[in-house]
Amino acid sequence: MAEQLSDLLHGCADTVDVPHPDATAIAARGRTMRTRRRAGTVVAAALVVGALGLGGVVLGNALDGEARSSQVAQRGEEDPGSAAADEYAERSAWSAGSGVTIGTTTVDLGSPVAHLAQTSSGVVARLFQGDAGNSFVLVRPDGATVELGIPSSVVHVEGDLAHPRVAWLEVEGETMVAHVWDVDEDREVGRASQPAQEPGGLSGLLGGEAIPVPRLDGDDVYFSVDNDVHFRVDWANGGATALPYAVHSVHDGIATALDDAGAEDGEWLVYDVDADRVLRRLGSDSIDAVVSPDGRQVLTLGQTDEGSAIGALVPVAGGDPVPLAGVGLVSTWAHDGHVVSLDGETSALVRCDAAGTCEREQVTAPDRAQVLLADQLVVG
Amino acid sequence: MPFTAPRGPTDEEFVELVHAAWPSLYRTAVLLVREHALAEDLVQTALARTYSHWHRIRDTGAAQAYARRAMVNATTSMFRRRSFRSERPTGQMPEPPAREPDPAERLDVLAALAQLPPRQRAVVVLRFYEDLSVAETAQALGISDGTVKSQTSDALRRLRSLLGDAVDLPGDRPTTTTARSGGSSSSRSTATPGGHHG
């Protein structure tokens, strides 16, 4: 008589000798994981504070000064919109207090800037308005501002460098919903949702130590519904793919992720999401790994034992990393493929190209504690 | 009935969870990876991950399900990483169990199971060993109900070709039987592809 599959599986497994668990050791390992996860969540904030504390990065006034205005005016005579867009593409954006500098143009938004998200149309500034929540303002490269209709309850938005869109996550019941907002049209253009399965509810994700952060890459939005369940969702048509890793950074379908499954000291991996394969392994020394706008390089950032920043550009397709001299731990990608960094030790704005050639510019700011570089997440 | 803790369960309750969940998780892991040492590490990892969320857990009854999901996901991630490194699970059983009621048959089933892609293997183990419904399996794996059904169908088709007529696989004929769930006994209808409990 034929055996049932269930009976056979139980016959195989139920007779296995089971070793005794060491609950104390498992709990200790769990504590390590929790510490590591929290460290990962707040690493961006630590980077900002740390870099500022090192040497006093000061930005703003110099970039707001007459020389800067003159430069903008001169280029403006040729083609103001194009010139400003070029400056934004080359220099990214940052804020100091309520002032936002995009490219070489500075505007005052009237309230302290809590975050800047880069998009193809400009940066979206989140302004903290006290009990009124947040407001969101699009700052275009020419300095024009548009107050966006993004709900004031939204905690954090992520931008898409190649498109005029931002995204954010919200928990609705037992569902994690990613909202996609077109900043040119100032309206929601799509949303994607997945069941959120965290035991004990999801309050901890929003009300506790972590802010859920999506990643936006064209028609795809990436997000996790808890520490182990990750998705890539086409926000226009809803098609979802479960991923075995949490996307940390993604452009053009090339993603970085920290492979921490089963390990306390995870390794950075570069994935081709479409092909579902690893393109490159980056080791575990870096504390950040961010994909370039064209998906061809990864900016890795780390620290020496003495606390000095180490930056490098790692070609996704292979080859030796290109060291970046003088970049700080607070760095971001500009549209044109330059790495823009704040060097805390010399109070300089540093721009590095793909060959590793870096230019430096001395800068000052009225309140260094409030300086933010675009796409740097500050939490806590 | 699940215990509801107002401020998260205690460490003592975590120890209770470890001892209660360990045997079932370990046996499931053995079915998934065949290697006992690896199975032990995967279960430890899953429970450690559960502990890392312990302060947020309000329902200790759900914690075991969470641990199982973490373990299955860690397993599929592990196989995915191995495939990236051009490594494959071996065809040999590294550590045979202590008691073998029917070694030839047991090896055949385990060997056949090992021939399945990791996700299909997980679907088969969760549905026909853990006795989970389609919806529960989908939730555990973070995939849709439809994917569970199609993966189940594909897996059973593959197993049927590997095991032949020696095994009565769901879908061969309608029947009713008694199966165990995670080591305990419970009555249920035999599953059919895409239709078990769901």
C-alpha cells in the first residue's frame, strides 16, 4: 500500500534525535542582533553628527554669498533653467537650518529642514512644524519652491534621482502601504501594499526605534514589512516579488543589501535584482554602500580604527575599487555621478568623479549642528 | 489560548518558547536542509531573531509561528546564497539520524525532497509536515496564495516523477487520513494540490 507523503515526512523527521537547546546562548545572540539592527537604523544619524563633530563642517554662508549669486546670475543670462539644473546635477543639495542650497542656489524655507530627498525635479525638503506635523516643499534647481500636498502625518519620504517622485510607507491596519507621489503633478500616482506580519503588531515599527523606509527606483518600490520579509513591488500595477534581502540602496535595478541572515557580521552584496543574482561581494568592513545613479558603481564608506573616514568607488562589473581621497562619512550621489561629501576635518565640500579625482571647496554655515546633506536620513 | 502581555513577554517566557518550539523547528529544519548541524544553526538563528524582537511581541502564541517563518526564510536565503556561490546541497546525508524506521524509504523521500528547489521544498514541508494551510504557508514564506498553490503543484509533480508509485501523493486520489502537525496528532483531510485548507 502506498505511503502518504505526510506520513513519510513524519517518519523521516519525527525519529530524529533532537539536541538540547541553549536558551541563554540564543538570547545572547538575539541581543546582538537587536543591537546591530538598531545601530543600522541610526547609522545615518550617527554619520551626520559624527562628521560634524570631527572638525566642524560649516556650510551655507559662503554658498549664499555674493560670489555664488554672481555666478548664478552669469549663467542665468545664458539659460537660467538649464544652468541651474546642471549645477544641481553636479553638486546635489544640502541644508543649513532653514536654508536649502540646491546646486549653487540658496533659498530660505522659513522653518528648519529635517530632511532632503533628491528627485529629478529638485529636492523635497521636509520641514518640521511642531504639533502640526511635517510639511513638504519641492525646491527646484532655480530656487523656485512648491509646497506639496503630502499629508502632514508622513514621517519620511525617499526620492528617486531619475524621476520626479518620492515615496513613503504607512501602516494601515495589518498592511504596509507604500505611497508614490509625483512632485511635478503634486499628487499620488501609485501605491503598493503587502501584508505586514510582525507578531505583536506593527507599532514598534513606527512608534518605537525604527522608521520604515522604502526605496524608489523607477516603477519599482522596495520595502520590508518586518525584519525578514522584503518586497519589490511595481507601484503602477501592483506586481510583487518577494526578495530574500532588504534593499539598502538601488538604482537601475542594481541594489546593495546587507546579508545578515544568520550572521552577526553581515557582508554587503551587490545584486542584479532582475537577474536574481549577486554581482559582487563587498565584504563587511563598510558601514554604508550606496549605488550610483547609473547603477555602475557602489560608493562604500567606512572608518579606520582611528576613526578616519574611508571612501571608495567599487565598479559593479568588477575591477579594483577607486579610493576617494578626503571624503567624509556624510556623502551622497549627485545626479551626474559625482560623489558629494562633507569633510568634517577641513570644513570643505568635496566632489569626486568616477576616476577618484576630488575637488574641494571651503564652506561655512551659521549653525553647523543643523547641516544636512541630501538623502541623509536622520532619526531619533 | 495565547498569553497577552502588556509590556512584552519576559526572558523566562522566551526560555519557555525555546524549549517548546525547538523540537518542531529542528525537525522541520532537518527536512529542509538535511544537515543536522546546519539545521541546528538555522533554528538557533531563527529563535535569536525572534528574541531580537521580543520586546515588541504582544502575543507569545504567535512567536512560535514567527520563529518558524524566520527559520524558513533563513533557509531559503541560505540556499540562495549557496546558489550564488555555485554551491549546491550535497546528495549525501552528512549525519544520519539515530533511529531509522525504514532507511531506504526515508532516504528516498529525503533525497527526492532535496531535488526540489528551495522554495518548493519549503512549501512541501510546511504543508505536508507542518500541516499548514495554503494561506498559512503563504504567510510563512511571504508569497501569495497562488504562488503556494502553483509551487505545491510543481513540487508534487516532481516528487511523483522521482518517487514513482511507492508513495501516494496528494492529488493521486481523494482520500482521508490522519497526519501529525509538528509532532502532535490532528485529523485532517488529505491535501490536494492548491486546495489544502485553503
